[in-house]
Amino acid sequence: MQPLLLQKKAEVFLNNLYPLLKNFPKAEKFCLCQEMKQACYRVIRNAMTYNSLKMNDKIHYLHQVDADIKLLLVLISVARGQKYITERKAYELQEKVSELGRITGGLIKSHHTKR
């Protein structure tokens, strides 16, 4: 059930992120905005792939999700530093990304204990 939760939470996060990206300057539309969206898409894609595979092949996709979550935290920090988003919005986004990270970490930990 938790991998499905990860996918759904990532979709909700992406829906919360889209309106904020509209306020970024045009110069960032195909740089920072695109990278943030692509990282979200990869999280969703890898969570879906994780759900559909057998036990032995799954861990790779969780590590991919974890890497993209870390990238999102960095990109949110960059957007905050450039004043494209407010401190409060950055904090809210980081909290949501951290929740995705906790879910992913729990899945990785449970995967390692099953071996």
C-alpha cells in the first residue's frame, strides 16, 4: 500500500507545484521550472515502476526516487534563494518533499529487512 501512497503524494505535490511555477520569470521556464517538473515526473514514474516489479528488481527504483527527492529539495532552495518563491512557500514545499522522502526511506528500509 505504501508505494501507491508515494505515487499519490507525488501527484498531489506536482499539482501544488504547478501554480507556483507560473510565477517564475520567463528565463527560468525552460530551466529551473522544467527541471522541477521533470524530477516530479520521474518520482511518479519510478514509484509506478516500483509497484509493478518483482521484489528483486524494486530497490533500484526506490533509489532513483530518493535521488530525485534530494534534487527537488535543492531546486526549491535555489528558487527560494532567487526569490522566485517566498520563504513560507519554500518551507511548505520542503515539508511535502520531506514527507515523500520519509515514505521512500521507509520503503527502502523495509526492503532491506526483507532480504
